Amino acid sequence: MTTGTSDILTVELGERAYPIVIGAGVLEELRTLLDTAHNKGTVGIVTDAQVGPLYADRVKRLVVDTGRSVSVHVMPGGEKHKRLERIEEICGSFLADGLDRTSIIIALGGGVVGDIAGFAAACFMRGIPFIQIPTTIVAQVDSSVGGKTGVNHPLSKNSIGAFHQPDAVLIDMALLQTLPDRELRAGLAEVIKHGVIADADLFAYMENESARILAKDSEALKRPILDSCRIKAGVVAADEKEHGLRANLNYGHTFGHAIEAVTKYETYLHGEAIAIGMHAAALLAQELGMVDAGFVARQRACIAAYGLPTTWPDLPVEETLAAMRKDKKVRSGTMKFILAEAMGRVVQRTDVPEDIVRGALDAVRRD
Ligand code: NAD
Ligand code: GLY
């Protein structure tokens, strides 16, 4: 459905269904979302030290326009701050500012803020509603939709958390204009992922439109964001708690999460690690006879067109394999891989011999 400048998708979860409002300059629609929300109390905004100074005042004014009180909590930005301590700090500042069971939390920022604020909303007063206002590509095409919230533990990424669906997701593509170039490129890895797992046309669009997309042309960016949200909303509606289909969204992540862990989250942004991980997954699928060299080259060229890495010459293969065995996707010692059969179609495999996995990691190093 299209309303004026915004498109609206719905995540179909029965009584917990929620809208994703998408467009350039649609931030003002926050007023309508708040006016129609069931909870009428004080609004708590969670943002980080980079996004806050850019957009928190505008969001605060929109909240005040609805006649509500507002409290803003600014946390330090970045993956290393995605820790349980932040939840206590957020709850503390919202308790001090009078938030209660009638309140709503707004997550204003990238995936780190969204995951933390969502988890705070899941815990505060045993659960209050929240609205996602994502400001990075990663958050606009992936993390703001689907209700996975949480923080990292030093021993394992995203290992403390809850499923807590937002009440609405408000995606204003105009907010991307201030996003640093490296963050933009890293986020686009997740769009390429959506093309490979579910939509060959989206993949072809990403191949053909890299120049306009990298120039942040709003018209060019609209399709990747809309299509990604449509794909993600469909998967989440079919398999909210990841009993099956939802794992397809982890294409490239079995390798990618291990790469992030081995490099202590300091070398690669999430999307950059996923880019290398997708290339490793393609090499593995080729080794297993599922795709040909043409598929691998095509996916690689598309990743490279966005300035993303596909190799890591110093990759410590054994350490990476050990990190893969520790990933929370491993069940009863069996690694799960999402592997392509064709562009736009993947399958889940738990039967891949470790020496073939080792071979794929070796190939990523030599490539
Ligand atoms: P991020 O939240 O750290 O944001 C990246 C950087 O960009 C930060 O420094 C931030 O301050 C800055 N920034 C954000 N928006 C900006 C803007 N509009 N203008 C200027 N600067 C801006 O990183 P991310 O890539 O958005 O998210 C990564 C996180 O998302 C990871 O923790 C990952 O685990 C999580 N994630 C969660 C899910 C999920 O389903 N919940 C899915 C994918 C990723
Ligand atoms: N980003 C993976 C998921 O939401 O399931």
C-alpha cells in the first residue's frame, strides 16, 4: 500500500502485527504512530552519542507535539557497548524520569541502539511497547524488523536477549544522508544477502545500480530497502522464533560471525565480515557441487562493486573453525550452513564435512 510519500508494509503476526512505514522524509509520521498507540504515557528515547546530536531534538519535538512527556537517554555508540550494563543504565534513567507501564520506548539509531533499546523495552516493567526508528542501512533493511533484541556477552555475541516485536518501524531514508560511507557499504552486504537468498531480481538490481545506490540517491535506495523489508517481514511472519525458515537470513553468517569473533569485533564491521562470509559460503557451495564457478564469480563481483571485502589473507583457519563450532547456531555439535542452489534460492545443510569447510576457509585466504 502507498500513502503519499510513504510505503507501508505489514509484518503479519496476528494480534502482534505491525507496520513498517518507509519513505524519504517520513519522520513526521511518528506523530500518527504515537496518536494511535495504545500506551499513552511518557516516551523514552534511546539513542547514541553520534545519532543523538543529529536527530534526537527533532524526534523529541514530534513526541512533545502529541502532548506527551519525553525522556532522552544517550548511550555510547558502537558494538563494544552492546552490553548488559547498558540495560541497567537505560532502565535507571527511565525510572528516574517517571516512565512506567504506560510508556513507550523509541529506538533511534543503528542496529546496536535498536537491539539494546528493544531489549530494554522487553525488560522494563516486564515489557512495554517500542518503536524502531532505524538510521543505518543494516537497521533499515534488517535489524529493526523481526523482534530479535539483546546484547553481547564477552563469551558470545547476541547471547543475552529476547524476542520482542516492535509496535512499528519508521524508516526515513533521508536520515541516511549523514551515515558514514563505510557504514553504508557494510549495510548493503545485507541487501545483497537478501537477493541471494530470496530474490534474483533484487540481486540483479544491486548489480546494475551500484553507482546510484552508493551516491545515496533516494530513488535508487528505495527498492533495496522496500524489497529487503518485504523479504524479512515474510520470513518473520512465517517463522518468528527461528525454528526453520528464518535461519536462511543467516546466509554468510556462520563464517561471518566467526570472522568477527576471531578479530575481536575490531577489524571488520558486521556487514564486511558477512561479505567475506558470503564468499566463503559460495565457495563451499561450489565445492559441494551446488553452484558453479559462474555463480561464485557473479556474487563476488557484486560484493566487490560495493567496495566490500571477499578475502582475508591472514585468516587463521583453525581458530576460525573453533569459533564457528562455538556459534549459537551450532546444535549438538553440528554446524549449520545456509548454501545457495541458484541465485535467489538457498537451502540449509547440517551435513557438511569439516574438511570441506576448512577447504573453503583456505580458499578465502588464497583467493
Ligand atoms: P551501529 O548501530 O553501531 O551503527 C553504526 C555507526 O553509525 C554508529 O557509530 C552510529 O552512531 C552511526 N550512525 C548510525 N546512524 C547514523 C546516521 N544516520 N548518521 C550518522 N551516523 C550514524 O551498527 P549497525 O551496523 O547499524 O548495527 C549492527 C548491529 O546490529 C550489530 O550489533 C548486529 O548484531 C545487530 N543486528 C541485529 C539484527 C537483528 O535482527 N536484531 C540483525 C542484523 C544486525
Ligand atoms: N538477521 C537475522 C534475523 O533477524 O533473523
